Amino acid sequence: METKRDTFSGKLGFVFAAAGSAVGLGNLWRFPYLAAKYGGGIFILVYLILAVTLGFTLMITEIAIGRKTGLSAAGAFQKLDKRFGFVGALGCVVPFIITPYYCVIGGWVVKYLVTFITGQVGQAAADSYFGDFIAKPAEPVIWFAIYVILTAAVVIIGVQKGIEKASTILMPILVVLILVICGFCVTRPGAMEGVKYYLLPDFSAFSATTILAAMGQLFYSMSLAMGIMITYGSYMKKDTDLRGSVRQIELFDTLVAFLAGLMIVPSVFVFSGGSEEALNKGPSLMFVTLPKVFESMKLGGIIGAAFFILVLFAALTSSISLLETNVSMVCDKLHWSRKKATVIVAVYILVLGAIVSLGFGPLDFVKILGLGLLDFFDFLSNSVLMPIVALLTCICIGYFVKPKAICDEVEINKPFKEKKFYIFMLKYAAPVCLVLILIFAVSEAMGWIKV
Ligand code: PHE
């Protein structure tokens, strides 16, 4: 059907587009709270090791699958090996689980942006501000709906390209702003304690949960194991350096996450004493801590507003790529028009996301496997479905299609320096690690083991 696919212009175009999808709330909101919760330095260490081994292997594989077949996930696996067609379909389910709750957090960002623009920095910095806000029945749902409409409008009007262009300028500005905020935070009295917590691994805090959390974060942050990178790969030109691009995307994605953590985790020590309770805030961490930072800064109101605008942009480029994936899935399967598909998928997101949002307020008694609604969907996608998709991808390529197909694709124009390592990872190390982690995730969720 797809006779001619648009392609990205050269390596940089590709890297920026893929980085736009990769860099988002995963880096700015999710990474810091996981790092705070799972022991700081030890989490960073595990994450970095996983990024250059598992992350590298999977991203190379997915982008090469896409470029080789010229198809998105659903068709790509089918084309490579009929028996593995279902892997593509399974991968496509993941964005349907993530998008609703991603947009709930997007709504929180919009709310904070408006709070800062209207000069309510003092109120936002108060301890109970965030908790009171998300517990309300209607307000968070309204901000969430605004965020969904914003995302859907971009997808319908088709101005993604413009948004992506804008984000290539805004993203570097975001990094600079984060650096400035980092500089401010780490020079506050008491911050060194937090910097140490963040950078020095404490091996006694290590457990299988650390690996599980870091791996789920890796998939999430790099948009892996859900077909997105396959789609991006299908748009990549044959003469673009695949391996080099993967390295750059990984580096940029990890750098932004690392800096976001360096901005937020030491602040927890400065403003909330670094107690276990303060570090364990989970999804609310960024929203509770940063306003305190901005309140104590000169020009904090303006810096805060600028910060949340940039975060909103980073989040939008990611949620657009999520929604886009959902929409193209529906269009392919049901042959609806893009507009119809977008509207219907948006309604689905609105319904499921509203329920997730209410999970912090009127529905906070609803627990699945002991988890609140947002945490449950997060767990289901990141700790269960993505490892399954990643495992099946490794098995499909490692043992059926054979790694040579991927290596040849990578080597079209540049040598594949890590070829031996890649094949070892794909065939042995990654599958073993993924199976273990899946067993662990399920056992923990079922309450068979306690951590
Ligand atoms: N990687 C994005 C982030 O870090 C989230 C995302 C996941 C976006 C999957 C698109 C697809 O925020």
C-alpha cells in the first residue's frame, strides 16, 4: 500500500525527530522520581549500564527493522516472519495504555504553566498545593482534557512538522534552562547531601526492583518496545548512519534525564530535608519540589513559567507521537479517515485518562494489584508488556530472522563496531535478563515475593 514514504532529511533530521519523541515527561518527570525513590546513585548506575547495553541493542534492532522493511511495526514483523506478526500488534497496544495517563501528567503541566503565568508562585510552593489540586474531582480532568485537545488538534491539523521544528530550537533552550536551575539548586545550603545521594551509588540499596524500575524507565524514555522506533526507522534514509544516530539519540535522551534528576533530587534535600518520605513522593515529585525552587529564586516566577512552557513542548512532541501511532493503527485496521480515527481515539483517551485522573481523588479507593490507577497502567505497560515485546523482538530477530539481517542493514554505509557484542546481547544476554525481570515483575505484583 505504502508505495513511497517520506524520509527524514539526513542524519540530523532523523535524530531530532526521534529525540522529540524520546525526550518528554519520561525524562523530566518520571526519571527524577524513580531516581529519588530507588536509591539515587545506584539507580543512575544501573540505568546507564542498561542504556548502553539493552537500550542500544533494542534501539538498533527496532530502527533497522523499520528501515529494512519500510513499514511500521504491525506490518514489519509480518514481513520479516509471518509467525511473529503478533509481536507488532502487541507492541501497538502499549501506546494505547500509555497515552491516557501521559496526558493526565500533561494536564498537570498545563495547570502549573498557568499558575506561574498568573504569578501564583507562592501558592504553588505550598506543601499542600499539589495534593489538594489532584484530589479535586473536576479541575485536573479539565486541564487533562485541554491537553488532549491540544495534542489531537496538532494531529488533525497536521502541523506536527512545525511543532517538531519548533522543538529543535526549544529543546536545547530547555537543556540550558535546566542547567541554570541545576546550578542554582546544587549551590543551596544542604544540597551537597542530595548531590551525593544522586551521584554516589550505595550498593546496599541495590535490589532486583532497581533493575526492574530502571529497565521500565529505559523502555519508556527511549520509546522502545512499542513499535514507535520501528515506524521512525521506516522513514530513515538508507544513507543515514544508523548506528551513529542511535548513539546520539541515546546520549541526548540520557543527558536530559540525568540533568532533570540533578535539578530535582538535590532540591528534595534542600527544601524537604531529603527524608525517605520526601524522596518517595513518586509521580508528584516534580510538581511538589520545583515550585519551591522557583519561589526561592530571583525572577523565579518568570523562570518557572519559561520552564513549564518548555516542558509542555517536550511533552507535546512525545504525546503527539504517541497519539499518531494510535491513530495510524486504527486507520490501518479499520480504514477510517484520519480525522474520524483521531476524534475517536481522543474520546477513548479522554475517558480512560479521566478515570486515571480521578484515581487521585474520588476514585482513590480503587486499587489494582495494590496499585493506584496511574501506577497500575504504568506498571502494566512498562514492567509487563514492554519486556514481553522486547523479549519477543529479540527471539524473532536472534533466532528466526537472524541478526545478520539487522547487521547488514546497519552496515549499509558505516561499519558496525559493536557487532559481536550486539549479537551476544540480542541472542543471549537480553533474553535472559528480560525473562528474569518478567518473572520478578509478575511475582511482585501478585504478592508472591515481598521487596
Ligand atoms: N519517550 C517519551 C518520554 O520520555 C514517552 C513516549 C513513549 C513517547 C512512547 C512516545 C512513545 O516522555
